Amino acid sequence: WASALATAAAACVALVSLWSGPPSPASAGGPAALSPSPLSGPGAEEGGGSGAALGLGATAAAAPWAAMQSWSSAGAALAGGDRDGGGDGSSAPPAAVAVVRVVADAGERGGSIVDITVRVADGAPVGGLPTGWQLCFTWLKAVVLRLPEGGRTAGSFVELPKQRALAAGESRTFRLALQPPAMRYASDLPRSPHILVPRPGAEEGAGGVEVLAVDLEAPAEAHIRFDPEPPPPSGVVPLPVDVDVHPELLEGWFALPPCEFGPLQISTWSAEAAPAAALLQAWAEAWPPGAPLAAVAAGNVASKGGRTLLLAEASEPGDIAWLGREGYELLVSQTELLITAASAEGFHRGAATLRQVLSVAHSEGRSSVPPMRVRDRPRFGYRGLMLDVARHFFDVPFIKRLLDLMYLYKLNVFHWHLTDDEGWRLEVKALPNLTTYGAWRGHGEVVEPQYGGGPGRYGGYYKQEQIRDIVLYAAERGIAIVPEIDVPGHCYAAIRALPGLLGPAVRRPSGGPRSVQGFEGNVLDPAAPETYTFLEAVFSEVADLFPAPLGIHVGMDEIPRGAWSDSESEEQELKATLVAWLQQFLAARGKALLGWEEAFHGPGAAAATKPNAVAYAWKENERFAAEAAVQGFGVVLCPAHFMYLDLVEGTDFEDRGLYWASPTLPIDRVYSYEPMERLRRMGLPPEAEGKIRGIQANLWSETVDSAARAEEMLFPRLLAAAEVAWTALERRSLVDFQWRLSPQLAWLAREMGVRHGGQATGLILAGNFLRVPRSPEGATRDIV
């Protein structure tokens, strides 16, 4: 095992520069010389592994000691930090953050090579760590085989060598060789990490140091890298068409702040790039926390010249043709970030990729990003997310937060389900009682308590000025909004709020069929003139509020059989009459008709919706999508058994969600959805494939009663849906996606506070440490 460990350690020497960035001037002399450490545990004398502890990626600038001293006396308690306990329960804010990665493993007999990266915590009331600081921790069972001179171990206690100063935003990585077996589970992680800092003017010994808290970030799966040649550290979701990374170019790395360069200057040579440039400017002025890219350099950092982020419009005809409406190219070098695109949408997609590349690197504790070239364009032009705000209401800040998250993962359509039986959420000036009464439910309200709600008043709605604000917010991010007013079914709240107008518009108010959700008398009658009075008032204001370049969604789903007539053919004629009226009304206002697939069932309805109508295929029988495309309709694919993110994710009792379309909908099932292959098997001919507009994930909110719960249901499965919609089949791999997913989730959770489901990529997110599978030949596997 010793020789296997030596081989793995030697092969991993290059990994330090790959993942922590090139050496800074202060560490350019190379790794510290190794010396045998005090060993403990059986078999230690046969050690001899060549793992090294290296300090990397930091400049030699010292933080002002006064700020450190004033805080450290209050924060001298040790940190617990890990999931399984082990600390002393101190509530002191951490001075630093430690991240653990396994970078090489030689199996049961070969031990592990482990990196521990330390950075000053974001928002910590310290300016940095002064010269002489030391990282200390304990293990439950691991034995360290090698330390650089100056480090020591005593049983399970490890004290690393004294270090030069570490400024805010910098990081330092220590490499350790561990006795086998090591780093299999969460219980193998370091415990109670803390930092010893010398007191100014104090002699070594008792009372000569302050003890500062360290927060340990448990590793995610993507932190386990067993291959000596790690894949490019771009980690982008969705996976781009082409990524060309050059980590071997030590001079070309883009350093994350704080660094020796001045603030980032953002400029553009194209009016098309202006919206994306404005968003990037706002982001760079606040990111990363404590040392923003576009802020004035810190006083202890000497500027060597500026760096630029340039957004330039493509000029070559061949490039313009390849990029299309949403393609982009991103170049990263030491002093320049360059995004090239042919349209505003392309600049937005490139900006999203840039933010991911830099943010994930920062979250993983890396101090720089290698030179790279990303060339990318989407598979489908429509990549959507639908949110139901009728069953449960979500406020304006959450809607904007959701749009921001969609932006990061290149989802470009927000389908806003604004009305349903359980609530009417859109202000209509001509019909104020729709929201005065129809937006609320509870005891004494016109809509009874629903979905776990008690007798208290529950609800809410969006005022028209809020709608306009959200429409503008989405447009600034290259996201189109599809508003949905669900008619003629799912109208219980509207009918109850407007009994004088809509009472006569219900053919069977009682004693008739119940809807799938159990409502009676919730369907408007296409033969009643009051129905069209209502529809004209509502859709006139909807068309004015929403630019809706893709169209307006009219629902048309789940009309209970027998709501209008005992004759099925008569009901088909009535539905066709209503669909034709809606199509003509919207077309006169420049809007296309969009609807659930039931709007297109039957010959009369199908003929009435041409041209430009788009069907949303949601049922388990996916043959409808192929048939609709052949008939000439646009088709958006959102099959419930793959794309309904309100379905329960796992089988644990505590999991929440529905399970009518599939017993469970785990992330690997979402990722496995391959629409074109399935539709071809169902008869979709090549000439009709262009009618498939794209893919949409749907979140219905019957069991989603809060913003936090919505995020748990959306993430991480929404990222899988985004990759299915953006990335071509031949580029996709579930294993590859899983390794990119974990650092994405870590970044989202730490920097944006995103809550995600606990079964994303296996047991790791439940607190267990997952091993990397080996190939049958025993070789390690490339992980992206």
C-alpha cells in the first residue's frame, strides 16, 4: 500500500496548482520539504507515502492586527462545524472556513491524499489571519502519515505548521497523506477545526495564543477526485457544447479577488449586450462578498493594472450563423473575460455561464480559474418552468428570486399559472371582485379552506403594477413570461367571486359532474353570453399587461365529461366554438393561443386553433405530441411522469408530493428523459421535428405551501430538466452531471441560501460519504 500511495501522491502534485490556482509569488519556491511526522496507529512505521502539505494561492499581505485582536477575544471558543457534532457548541462566528477534498485514493491498502483548504470566512469581523497562524483539528480515526516540517500529531490531534499571513478572500491549501482506510464516510471528516493565532507581543507558551473558530464545510461528491488528471474545472450546468480548458498554462489563470490586479472594468461594443452588461455590473459590484470584482481594490493590495470584462457582438457570418439567437462564446484569460454573441439573449446565456464558472470556483475554495474557451448554443429554443400560484400563493420577491435562478441555468420561459379553482391571483380592473373575493379562502370566504389550510383567511394576488414590474424584471434577463388564465374549467374561484355575472354561465351548478380535484359547478358554459363578457374583460387586460411574445395560455384542461351535455359530440362542438373565439380574440391583439393538450383534442378544436397555436403535451400518452406536430401545431413537452416536479422525489415517509403519474420522480429519472427518441418511436417524422418547440418543467402547488418548500421541490431536479432542454443527447451523461451538480448545489446553498431536496446525488446529501466507483480494470474514472 505504501508504494501505491506514493504513486498516487506523486501523480497528484500537479493537482494542487490545478484546483487551487497557480502558485502566488510568495509561494513560488515550491512545496515545503517533507519530513516524517510523529506517527500513531499500527503499521505507521511502514509509511513512506509522499503526500505533502502545501500552502497555496495566497498573497503575503497581512491583515490589520487590530481588527483581529478586538474580535478574537470574543471568539476564542473552538468550532464544532460538522454534521455529526464533535464541537463544544460555541456560538462564536467563524473566523475561517475549511473545505475538505479527497484528491487521490489507492484503495483499501493505499490510503488517501486529502486537501484541506482554508479561507477567511465571508463577513467575518476580521481582516485576515496574521503571520504565525496554525490550523488544528482532530480525527475520529484517520492517521496522518506525512506532514511538512513544523507540523505535529498526537494521537488523533493534528497541528499544522505556522503560516504566513492570509488576507480576506485568500485561501491556503494543505495536502495530507492518510493511512488506509480513510475518508469513506462523514464520520471520517476532521473534527473541531480551530486556528491558533499568536497574541501581539506575547511569548510562546501558555496565554500566548488566541483560539479562533473555523466552520467546516462537509464535502460534496464532486470534491472526491481520484484521477491524477482531473477534468476541466468549468462545472457548468447545463453542459455546454464545447469547453476547452488549459490548466497547464500557469501564467494565464484569472485570479479571484482579492488579487494583485485592480477592479474589473466592464464594457461593451454592442447595444445588444447592454442588458447583460448591466446585470454583470451589478453582480460584480457585490460579488464575491467582502472583495467584489468591480469594487475598488483593498488598501493592502497593490494594483498592477486593470482587468476587463468585454461583451462584443459577433461579426463573422459563419459565427453569427452558428451562434444563432442564444449562442455565445466565453474566453477566460488572466486579464480579460470576453463574451461574444449575436443577440441580447446570447449575451445573457454567456453571462450565466461566466457567473457559474467564477462562483463555483470561489465556493470550492479555489483562488483562480484556468484559461478556458466555452462555445455553446441551446438544443431547444423553449426551455420553461411553470409555477402554480393559485393553489398556494407566492409573493413578488420569491417570483423575482425564481427568475434569477432560472437565468443562471438558461431557462428562458416563465409560465405563470395565475388562476384556478382555489384562487384568482391577477387584478382585473374591470372585475375587482375577482381579487376582492376570489383571491382568498377560509371560513366565511367564498372559497372554502383548501390543501391543509385552516379556517383563517389565506390568499393574495398581484396588483397590475406588480405584474408590470415582474414582466420588466424578466425581460431584463431575457426571460419571456407566458401568463395562464385557465378556462373554461378550473373556474370555481371566479364563479364564486362573480355570482351575478357568472352564475348564469354555469350550465350545471350543482348535481353535475365533479372535476378531478373534486369541484362541482366550476366550468363556464360556451353557449352563455355571460361567458364571453367575462372572457373579453379578462383577456383584454391580460393582453395589455403581458407582451407575451410567445402567446397567452388559456388552459382548457380537465373539463369534466358531462359538464355541458350528455352528448359527447355536442360537448366537442361547444369546446371548438370556445377555442375558436379565444383564438380570434387573441390573434386580433397579436397574441398566439397556447393551451394544454385537451384544447387540441377533437377535429373541430384542432381546426379552430390554427395557425400559430402551441399545445402543451402533459399526459402520459406521449403520442399526442407526435400527432400534434404532424398536424402543424407547435408543441411544448412537459410529460407529467418526467417533468412534473410536484411529484414525490423518494420513498421516505417524510418526502412530500404527489405520485399519480409516477411512484417517484428522482433526479435520475428527470435526467433520463429523451424526448426526440421517444417521439420518433411514436411516429414523429423528420419533417415534423421542427414543431417541437422545447421542454418545460411544471411545479403544481397543491402540496407546496411555502417558498422554502417550492425550492426543495425544484432543486436539484430543475437543473436536470435544464440540461435536458439545453444539451444534446450525445453530450449528456448522468454520472458526469452528478459530479457537476454537487458543487452547484453547494454554491447555491452557501451563497444564495437555496434549499434543495436531500436526495440529489445519492447518500452524500443525507450525510454519508460516497466513494467513487472504479472501472472493472481498477483504473480510476474521469469526473467532470
